[in-house]
Amino acid sequence: MKKRILSLMIILALVVASIIGCTNNPAEGSHKEPAPEGSQQQPEELESAYPMTIIDGLGNEVTIEKRPERIISIAPSQTEILYALGLGDLLVAVSDYCDYPEEALAKEKVGSAWTTNVEKILELTPDIVFVYGEGQAEAMEQLKAAGITVVKYMPESVDQILNAILAVGEIMDEEEKANALVESMKEKRDEIVAKVKNQPKKKVFYQVWDEPLMTAGPGSFIDELITLAGGENIAANTDGHWPEYSVEALVEADPVVYLAPAHTMESNQLTKEEEDAMKEAIASKPGFEGVSAVVNNRIELLEPNILSRPGARIMEALEIVAKAIHPEVF
């Protein structure tokens, strides 16, 4: 029971588990035929992008009959992408955990990808529902049976996150906005990478959870952020995206920077006193007293929501990690 609770909290805190069939083609199979040369189409005759058939992030073929005008997102990362593309007004409901931007707090709530309120969703008659990962299997089947279009994404790498943004742009016929957003994000990434490029690599540990001690392994976007930010993830050779990690292995690797999201089971908004207590709890773990990050007071607590969501703020997450590892260049 304890492990199930911990697993759920990790999922809710990180909104991420493992990659399932992600594709680098954001809308495979969709296309628009050009008008015959020399022809003139009246505005009302211009060919629509719809219906379009796409392959979503989990490899599912989905047909979208018309531009969605009523959207539900049960994934905080997808909600942030939709707002970043200027589509917030089309959102009729979001998940219980969608809290950014502030406008999302005023939307109707329909549970989460794991506790989906199907009855409420059906009442709201959405054209499309964006889901993180597989979602709650029974709920997804009920939505599909009701004729509601369900699209799933679960990006892990930075490139997959950017591709998910482009895919949402294509689905919503906002490709120009999506391309502009992605280009600006790439520019920000390149600026941050350039700042840390000539700095010495620093060994980093990222604490996903404390009991049992869990970290970000290879293939996770946190691992990629650490690398892009000029760090060396001491868990890069582990198995799985979010593996358990032994105290003995951590002490032997001796990280010089210890990163952890600033949250507890009860709250994602910690006071200064709560943050200090969290740092003290980490530093006082048996065996940690000789770890360089502890000795040199380099336990860095990071904003949990930005770090946990593979969406439109991923470059802000990169900057947060880079500042924590290499504060001297920022």
C-alpha cells in the first residue's frame, strides 16, 4: 500500500512515468492538397485542414473531423501548451492539478488522468480531450464510445516536448503560432547551453522522492535537462527513468550539487521555514554527512511544477536547473 501511494505521488508530482510509443512526427498522415495552378478559390471555398488524421504521442491513429472549439485537458503540461498557443478561451475544463496560468484555476475541474470524471466531461460536450499518457483505461473507453476525440501525449525528451507542441498546433490549426513558440524555445535553450558550455561539469544528484530514495535516470527529461545545464547526472547509468537509488551509491559518486523539487506530500508551495526543514532533512540523512553537496551547502530546492511538467515552460525548467548547477554564470 505504501509503495502504491508513493508511486501515485511521484506521478502527480512529476506528471511523468515512461515513454510509450512517442513519435517524432507530430501529425503523421495529415496533409493538405494544393489548389490547381491558375485557379482562384473564394474565401469560403478555401480547403479546410479538416478532417485530418494524426498519429498521437502514443502511436494511436486519430481522426479529427473539424477544428475543436470545446477542449478539455486533463494534463497540466497540455493545459500550459494550449494557453501558450493562445487557446485558453477554448478550454471548457481542466484537471484538478492544472494551476498555470492563473486563468486555469477558474476552469471547471474533471479529475485527472488517473481519476477521470467521465460524467462531468460528457456533460461539457467537448470536441477533444487531451490526456497525459494512457490515462484511466475505463474512462478513456467511455469517452471514445461517446464519440469524443481523445488525443494522448507523454513526451520525455526535450525534442519530444517540442514535437508535442507542434502537434497541438497542427491539431488546432495554429501551426504558425506553434512554430513561432518552438523557435523561441529553441533560442532560449541555445542561450542557456552557451552560457554553461565552458564551465566544468559538476556531478549532480536529483531527488525525485526521499523514502525510498528515487532519482531521475537515463531517458527522463530531467536527466536531459541536467546534461544541457552543464551537469553530470550521477544516475545516468541506472535502469529506468525513475529508479530507486541507494545511499551507498550516492555517497560513492559524491555529487557536488544535490537537486530536489520543493514539495512535500501535502504541498507544492513551501514557506521559507519548510524549505529550510526540507534541506535539513536531506543533509541529516545517515551517511550523507561526507557528501560534497552537503558539506558545501549545495542542496538546491527547485520550483516543483515547472520542473515536473513536460510542456511550454520546459526551457524555464532548464534555466532553473542551470542556475542551480552554475550560479556563477547567471
